[in-house]
Amino acid sequence: MSQTIETATLGGGCFWCLEAVYLRVDGVVAVESGYAGGHAANPSYEQVCDGDTGHAEVVKVDFDPAKISYREILDIFFAIHDPTQLNRQGNDVGTQYRSVVFTDSEAQRETALQAIRELKAEGVYDGEIVTQVVPLDGNYFPAEAYHQNYFAQHPNQGYCAFVVAPKVAKFRQKFAHRLKAE
């Protein structure tokens, strides 16, 4: 492993889905569910769900850039959620489920904007990509402990079985070359 670890902070619907996928990505060293982009310090899950904090449900993905690039992290992100749905993913509705890339640097910002330009040019999605690309500026708060590694702890829970599991299966199929050895 290289000495440098980089971080991507991404919101694409429920953080359980994103976390379950990124925990399986080779080169990812840690994933934490949390909240970002709002105005309340240390919000609770209930506050974020009420939609009054301005936060999005996100995952903080720590990765080894010697094994996987930030662009590859984004390629997975855009493949496992629908970036054309404004403030929602499927039945999860509200600004907390918005599609957003929180950036730590100008390089991350440019990479994210380039990825979006390429997806638009390639016509990957029928609708307009509504993903926000905004600076994180330290505006991140970890979610409660019970949200961490949620899918692994509750694979048969209804939401996990019917929403999270299909996203994990889609990742496994499309990005088999990126799977961690199990």
C-alpha cells in the first residue's frame, strides 16, 4: 500500500447502498457513512431525514491511489446510482438523497466535471445529469454507529434485500475486475 490515502465524499441516495458497494472495491481502505453539505453541526439521522439540515447522506471513501484512481471511484459512483434524479433515488425522496460529489481539491473538482461531461457526450443517460459538484470544505459528519457497515449486518432487512443487494450485484457484474479478493 502506498503512503498516500485519498478521500472521495459522495452522495447518491441512501448511504447504505454506496457503502455496501465501496467496501467491496479493491484499493478502498475504509468507508464511512455520514452527512455532508448542510448547515447543522453533528446532525442526527432523524434530523437529516426530516430534510431541514441541508445535509446529504454520503459516504467517505478512503482509497489508495496507487491501486485505484479517483476517476475510477467516480466511474463506479455514476454506474451504481441514477445521477438524473433530482433530490431522490427511486423511492427515497428528499434533498438528503441528492446526487453530489463533494470535492477536497481543484483536481477532484475538475475530474468530477470531466466525468460528467464525458457521460453527457456519450449519452449514457436519457435524462439530464443533475449531480452537484461542490467543495466539501470540512462540512462532513460521521453517521451514527448503527449505520456503519449496515448491509453486512442486516442483509435480509427489507430495504437491504430489495434496494442495496441489487446495487451490489450490479457493481459485481459491471466492475468484476475491481472486486476485492474475498
